Amino acid sequence: MLVNYFTRALFVTFSISLLALTGCAQPIEPWVKPYERQNLADPIMRTNRHPIANMHVAHVYEARESARGAEGTGGGGCGCN
Amino acid sequence: MAVTNKANYAKFRQSFLCLLICSLFSLSLQAAVLEEDRADVLYHSYDGGGMKIDGPAILLRKKASESIAVSAYYYVDTISSASVDVMSTASPYSEERQEGQLGIEYLHDKTIMALSVRQSDEDDYLAKSVNFNVSHDTFGDLTNLSLGFAFSDNEVRRNGDDLFEEQNQQYRLRAGISQILTKNLSIALNVESVADEGYLNNPYRTVRYIDSSVPSGVGYQSEIYPNTRNSFSTKLSASYYLPYRAALFLHYRHFSDSWQIDASDIELSYRHPFGKTVELELKVRYYQQTQASFYSDLFSHQNAQNFLARDKELSDFDDLTLGLGVTYLIPKQFSISDWRSEASLQWDYITFNYNNFRDPTAEGALGEEPLYGFSAHVIRAFFSVYF
């Protein structure tokens, strides 16, 4: 079972890398130019605008729900019982 | 002729300035950069289901050079618990958990490597972990790829029993891709596999079973969990910039594990600035999960199966979060040394509804007590300084 889950993770990682590599090899130009990214660069668009609050939110949920992982906060577990 | 030349010169100057601004802007976006130096001080509070947890937290980030940044995080939980699990078989307790984290980030061209170590310590649990992440900007910086690994070594003890000491280890492997799709929309896909092995029980919790040999008709025995648990999570996120300068975020995560728990959560949040000093944030999140294969609220007899659990966290339940946050961007004249600073207050209201976990402290025949549910208030008040 452990091997299955890691195989799955590695497969997804490999697929993502392959997509990225083929994306680079194809003659597709980046379609959103740097000077068109001012909206995305606006501070209000930052998902990690308040990192200390996000870490607390992730901890609150991880201690009370069974789901864990892929939060995007780079956590390493609840660290509690 | 002179007028035409003057007009051409003005046009040229305008174009040149425009190009210069665009170039400068594109430079700042093209090259990966380390996040800005900041310090955050937070007070957090959780109150619900008979549990009160609060304490401070501090986060510091400082660039040592253009390519190296260091960070430190310190967090305290002061816990006072009289939850339904505790009240049905034990007495209320209080304890403190302290967590510390040190990190270093190294930027090389368009790649950021981050290494952090963490320790979480409470009377009956010691967790030590190391975390490594690499992220790389590619495809004209429209795409960011990331990979990460974490290892945690944990020591489980039981208060009042000096001879009890167990271990468990956790391995995490994660990958992610974020992609700018349009000038207003970016999406991200993150996956993470987590594998645990060792003693995964809560050493205090028990299961209940029908026992006709005692007057109450109910007996208790310790929980028995499997010694391994493997899980896989996939999260899809989208961030959208609205035309009137506001932001919309959507997250969906699916989770499954080897204990047969399937879970998913969906979150929608909206951030809206008012003028130059106030930002309002609204959030709604829904979570639901199925039960673990070895969970039961009431077993038919003692040792009914090889694995036994009655943790409400392993039952079939859902929860709903409504959140409200306000950030005040403090005007420069009131800031220390002209540093940009902000004060924020966030409040979450969470309601938990359990579908097969009953409240044994309530009135009702054995196994027919009302289903349990509770609500919690979560508050975060914090102050951030960018220096």
C-alpha cells in the first residue's frame, strides 16, 4: 500500500515535469506578457498574504479533520495528540 | 516642421518611458525573488466543544543577502480541555504545546530552495521534523513547479504512566504546479502523499462496547489502530482578479487514505480593499469525510475486531466554516521608522455535525443517544511589520 501511494505521487510528479518539459520544447510562447501581469502582482491576489494566519488555520483543521496534505503551507503534521 | 519634430520627440519620449517602465516591471516579475522581510506577532484563540486553546505566535523573515533568507517561527498552544471524549471516560485537563521552526531559503536564478527544521513539544508528545522544498519558475515565468519532502520523527507518551513510550514516523512527498492562464486568472494543482508508521493511536482514548455483565451495560477498552497509514491529497486552486480591484479564491481538495477515509473540502474566499487602508476578507468552507473502516460508535462486544476506534475525527462528519477578516494598513506617519505595517483581525465560526458519533454524556438509551455536534469560534489577531 505504501509503495502504491508513493508510486502514485511519483507518477503525478513525473507527469507534471513531462508537461513542463514538453511545454518548453513546443513553440508555444508565453501568452501573458510580463507587462500584462500587474493585476496578478497586486498584493490582494496573494494567497499567502498572511502566512502566520495560514499556518494557524492549517493547524486548526489538521487537528480536527482526518484529511491532511496539499494545503500549500508546507506543513509537516499536527505535532500533537 | 519644428512642431512635427517636437511632437515626434514627445511621442518617442513617451514610448521610451513606457518601455522603460514595462522593462523594469517585467524584470521584477521575471526574476524569482525572495519574499520581503517581515515580522508577524499573533494571538490565536479557539473555543468550542469544551476545548479552549489560545496563545501567541511569532514569525520573522529576514534576507541575509539577495539570495539567502532566514526565518524563525515560535508558536504556543495553552490547552484546557473538557471535550466530549474526555468527559465520557476521564477528567478535564490542561497542558501547553510549544512549537519552534527555523528555516533558510536560497535563491539561484529562478529556483528557490527552502530547508526548515521544526520541533513541537508537549508533556506527552514530542515531534521533530525536517522539511525541504524546491520551486522553479519556467515558461516565461507563467509556470511555477515545486517539489517537497518532509520527515517527522515523533515520540508519544502518556501522562501518569512513566513506562509508556511509543514512536511513530511520518514521510511527506509533495509536488505542485501553478500556472498563469490569463492576465486575471491563475490556477494551481498540488498533490501530497503522506505515509505514517508506528504507534498512531491516541493513548488516552477508548472505544465502548455492549457489556451485559455490568449494570451500565457498557464496557470500555483501549483503541487499537493499524501501525501504518498512507494518504493522498489533491488540491486545485484558482485565483481571480475582479475588474474593480478585488480578489476571488477557490480551493477544492480531495483526500483518500488506506483507512478507507474519503474526504473533500471546498473553500471560496473574497478579498475587497476599501480605499488605501482597509481590506475585508470573507470566507466560506465546507468539509466532509467518510468514516475509517475500523470506526464504530458502539461495538457489539469486547475485541469485536482487530482494529478499534471511536475517535470522532475518524467518524463520518462534515463541518462548515464562515470566516470574516479585516486588515488595517497603518498609514506611514504612524509607523515605526517608516516601515509599512498592518493590523489584522480574523474570526472563523465552525460548526461540526457528526453523523455516527453519539454524545454519551446526553440522555438516551445505549447506542441511541443524540448525535454529537458543536460549534467553535476561532480568532486570530496579528500585527505585521515589513522592514
